[in-house]
Amino acid sequence: MSSKTTIRVGSRKSQLALIQTRHVIGLLEQLNKDVKFEIVTMSTLGDKVLDIPLPKIGEKSLFTKELETALSNGLVDFVVHSLKDLPTTLPQGMAIGAVLEREDPRDALVLRKDMKDLDLNTLPEGSVIGTSSLRRAAQLSRKYPQLKIADIRGNLNTRLKKLDELDTFKAIILATAGLQRMGWDSRISKILDTDEILYAVGQGALAVECRANDEDTIKLLKPLYDAQTAIRVNTERTFLKTLGGGCSAPVAISTDIINDHGIHNLVVKGGVWSLDGKVEMIENDEIKLDLAKTKQCSSCPYNNTQKAVCTKDYCPKTDIECLNGCAFKNDDCEYDKPRKMMKIDVGANKEDIPIELLKNDPHEHCPIPLPVGADFMGKCPFLESTTSNGKHVKVDVSKPEGLDISKCPFFHNKEIPKNDVTTSENEQANDTNLYCGLVPHDDLPEAVMKNAEKLGIRLAQKLISAGALDVMAKSQAIIRNS
């Protein structure tokens, strides 16, 4: 129970950001009946280009700075993010107070309706697959050379409308978790297993960022802290940080915790690709985890009796997840329901964007290189801008070279507003109390998290020894010069 009676929660104004924020608030309200939660919405600098954040360019947190400034100044108490959008090095004084139980981290194939009976192997040769992710594009190009990979931009609604109404794309690739959070499970044609496409670091997990010294908020978030997710993303984020997480190059990963007759193994596979996918470097590794010493697993009746009896005295809602696949968690358990992703009605209709504008989408002319794992899911000012009287301005896209790029914040850092939150990699790296920004948890022994870190570093070093940094540097150089 928090000592505060009102908790202010910062959020972007995008649809998905609000769904995720309301989900976290809904979970906390179940546990804190006397606490009032208020959402404080704000536009970040990145929202001038995007509604939903993509991974940061270089060391600039262009899509979180305003929110983190509000955190630093005490205007809000925490902010909910998609974990894959948070850099592995957080600004000084910031921390990830909890990572929630991870949803499906894999990518999803969304086929055009007349292609619904096909898949990536059976689509006609030359079919155009839309994605704005370097990670996805590189892996698809290598595995399916008969297909054409093309950039597709705009928010989720815009992408789906482009797929359905333009005769350009046969399919698009999106994050499964994002579609599910929006309530659009029915649009998923196939979930792509990791033998087809490895996913982005942290994909599918929600992170709650707060002040590192705000003990009340960290205590408030503690019941939402999912141990299995924390272990896995600790390995993933350490892996990316060791490789150089700010680089724009195709990097991907998959992790899993496997229970083999009571012995838990953390298994990881990571890869680096050239932009065209012709160079592929993949390594595997694993490490044993001693989970028997965790407070959670040592007292879990599932471990001791093999009986799944959900009681008020022990419930996933008020404790972290049992790490061997706790059978307490099921759809019928009344105590477990608050942990489920809240299904909020966001409307089934896609945005009413004129088809003429979609055909000449200025997004496609944008020279901004997309960082690794990026999902460009927002509105560019060139695509749609609003005047002071609320009217939309039609953009002349017949001459893309005439677009006023000078207004783009990425090209004019001098126009980026200054704030009080700065990233100090050395100071953050020296903070041994955090795991790539994530706070420790009482029920997770330090040895377990240190082993997870060790695995991420070891996997990255294997790739580095094989020449991964050269591949990444070449990719980055191509992007910079394009």
C-alpha cells in the first residue's frame, strides 16, 4: 500500500500508450483500494513525428524526455512504456520499478484478406511485405529471398488500411503484443516462431519507469514485478548494451526459461545481420539458474505438492509469477483475472484517411533511418498537420524534395528543448543496484540476476569475437550516408 493517496501517472496521448497505462492502473487499483490514480497526458518531442515511440536514435531519448523530465520534477510518479522502446542506459536518477508479465514477444504476420490462406512460404514470388523494422527486413530478406521487403509507415491504423485498400502490400509484419493490446487478435494470420524471426530486445513486455529513489512508488509497483520476465529481459538488455545498443543495425534475440525436472535453464539465442540479410551471425548459449532459493519458488505449493489450488493466501495477483509455469494461472481463476491485459474498447474501425493520401504517403519519402527493431507507428507532420482552426492541411507530395525537412527535430538538434534529465552512461553503468535500469526484487536472489547478466554479456562477446561489430558498423555507415 502506497503512503500517497493520489498517484499521478504520465502517459503519451497515443491510443496504445493509454491502453497500456490504464492496464497498469487497473492492476494497481485492485491492490490499492484507497489510492486514486490520475493520468497526466503530454506530448513528447517524438510525438511531433510519432504517436507510438520507436527505439531511440543514438543516445537521445527523443520519445521519453518530456515524461522523464516530469518524473524528475515530481510532476508524475511513474510512466508506462513498451520495454523495447527504453534504452539500455536510462537517464540519471531514473529506474524501471517493475516489468510486468510478458506477453507474446514474437512478431505476427498480417495478410491481406485475399491472401488469407497463404503464408510467407506460399505467397507469390515478388509479393511485397511491409515493415519499417531493420531487424525484420534483414531476417525476412535472408529467409524469403523470393519476396520483396518494402518500408511501410504510419500508425497501426494507417498500416492496416494501406494493407487492405492499396494494391501494394500482400502482408505486413507487426508485433503480436501490440495487436493483442489493441484488441485486434483477429488480424493475426500467423504468429512467427523464433526459428523464422527473432524478436526485438524487450518486445512484448511493459515497463514502469519511476524515480530510482522513490521507495514508495517502487513498493507500490512491487506486486506487478514479474520474476521470469525480469530474468529474461535482463539477459536481453545486457546483450544489447554489450553490443552497443545505440547502433542502428539489425539485432534480435529470443530467451526462455526451461524447467527440466526441477533444473531451470535460461536459454538464449541472439543474432546480428547486415541490412540486406546476406550476412547472418547467430549464437546460442544457456546458463543454469538456481531458483529453488527464491522466496517464491521455495514456498510454492505447486513445487511442493504438485497441486494447483489457488487460494487467497497464495495468488499470482499478489505475488510474482511462479517460475516453473505455475498452474495457479488460468482463465477461470477469479484471483488471477486482475493480472490479465485489460480489454479496452478502442474501436474496430481504422482511421478515415483518404485513399488518395495513402497512395502518396509522404512517410515513404522520409529520410529518417529507422533504428534496430523500430516500429514506426505514428503520424508524421508531413502526412497530416492541423491548423489553429482545427482543419487538416493537404500536403503536396508530388514533390517530396520540396518537403520542409528543416522542421524535423532529428535534423536540428539545436531545436530540441533542453530539460533537466540527462543520460550519463558512466554513472548509470556504475550503479550496481540496477540491472540495465531495472530495480532488484526481494524474491529474486542477486545471484540469479547476475547469472542472467553474465549470459547476456557472454552471448554478445561470442558475436563480437566473430566480427559482429564490423557488420553493425557497416550497417550504420550505410544508413548515415543514405
